[in-house]
Amino acid sequence: MTHQSHNEEKINYESLYFLVGLLSGLFTGVVIQGSWLWIPVLAIVGVLFTSFFLTVFVRGRADA
């Protein structure tokens, strides 16, 4: 039997979380669409919620 080295690469999913938060905020802004101002505002809110989610729930977990 040969010894196989398992070189597991840690994948950083933070950018994926920020992209999902941004797109969710944009989608919410399009659905609400009280005015065109809400679309970028809610995109920023989505990114802020993503940073809160990463800071509170994801970081510090051993398997994250």
C-alpha cells in the first residue's frame, strides 16, 4: 500500500457570502422598488448583513 498525502486546500467562501448578500439586497430592492434609490441602498444593507453574519456566525467555527 502506498501512503497518499491528502493536501486539502482550504477554500475561502467569504467572497461567495458577500456576493449572495449583494445579490439578495439587489433582488429585494427590485421587488420593493418604491424608487430607484432603494436598489443600491438595499444592496449595501445586504453586504452589511453578510459581514455581520460572517463575523458572528461563521468565524470561529472549526469547520468553517
